[in-house]
Amino acid sequence: MPKFFISQNQQHDSKIKIQGTDVNHIKNVLRKKAGDKINICIKEIQTDCIAKIEKISDTEIICEIEKYEKKNTEPSIKVTIFQGLPKSDKMELIIQKTVELGVYEIYPVNMIRCVTKLKDENKKIERWNKISEVASKQSGRNIIPQINNCINIKKICEMIPKYDIVMVAYELEEKNTLKAELKKLQLKSNIKLAVVIGPEGGLDKKEVDVLQENGAKVITLGKRILRTETVALNVLSSIMYEFEQ
């Protein structure tokens, strides 16, 4: 059953009011009617509930909460992706799939070898957050991972102390592996981890050096060169497997 996210201000006692684009999806795509049930997540408290539709119109849906469900679908490890801006619509694929895999948040990053430049950043970020929301609903997440405003390498360096580890996926690294760095974290709890991924042309050595100087760990993902849109999926899958998430 798809999940729909609401804010607490949409809930009044046992009643929930749904408005906006979700109305069209529930009514015209899922073809739900009065008496049908839907799965709703209250964002602020990350709590699911099963609600019965009482009234449905073109502009709003009124539901009655039947029961609360404490389903925690979130991984215990919070993974942030710093993604070098890729070409065309590759960022949309990266967002969709990493949200399904359990990413906590994503920062688009303007890097030396980025070909793409964000012309209308606010509009783009809004669209990317919508993609994150749809992927969250589809995969039954308890949160909607945030797609943040675009940053640069300098800003990443300032943020490194916030994390237990920041890893840089770099094709010229040959020895230090993702697995080796993850093993160092096995005994920790509430882990906050970040991964820096370059665009199509990869990270420039100057960027790798400055990240390393500020405490990031440079890692290899194996003998093969991966496309930028493959790297995040590879890393997320490996992390979730390693921590049994």
C-alpha cells in the first residue's frame, strides 16, 4: 500500500485532511473511494497510521484514523551523499534510487569537472525534492530525504567534522577500500556517514587532496570504473548490506 506524508497541522484529533497533489493521486490514479483505507505517515513524529476515507472531492480528502502502526523502515545509519552535478537527468535517477535504498540526505555539488550548471536552482531543487517524496512514498520510508541547495568542495570541508567519516570515491585510489573503512565503524552507534562522488569526469586531484587534508578518507570501489549514476547505488547497497539495514 503506497504511503502518503502529512504534517501534524493536517491532523485534528482522529481526523486527517489531505490536500494538494496527493488528492489527485489517491482519487484518479489509485481510484480510492469513500470507505477505502490508505497508509499515512505523520512526518514530524515519523509515525504511520491506517486511515479510512470518509469524504473525497476534487480538492480534499477527509480521513478517520483507525489505528497507529509503529513501523520503522529507516536505517540506523544516516548516509549523506555529496553528488557532483551530473549531466541531463541523471540526478533524478540518483535521487530516486538512493532514496529507495535508504539515503538520509543529498547535496548536489559544483565541482571542477562538472559540465552542468544550475540555471534555475530553486526550481530544480523543488523538482528534486518532489522526486524524493514520490520515491519515499513508493518505498515506504518514514522520512522524505532532503535534497539540499548546491554547495562546493570548500563547504564539504567545513562539514566534515559533523560526520563519523566522510569517504571520497576516487578512481585513482588502489588500496583503501569501502569495506575496510566500514569495518572501523562496526562498534559505533548512531553513525553519520557521508560519501563524496564526482561527476562524469570524476573528481579533480586538487579536490581530492583538499578533502583528504580536511579529514576525508579516500577509497576505491574496485577495479572497474563506474558511471557517476552507478557509484551512489553501489555505495548505498554496500553500506546497507554491511550494517544489515
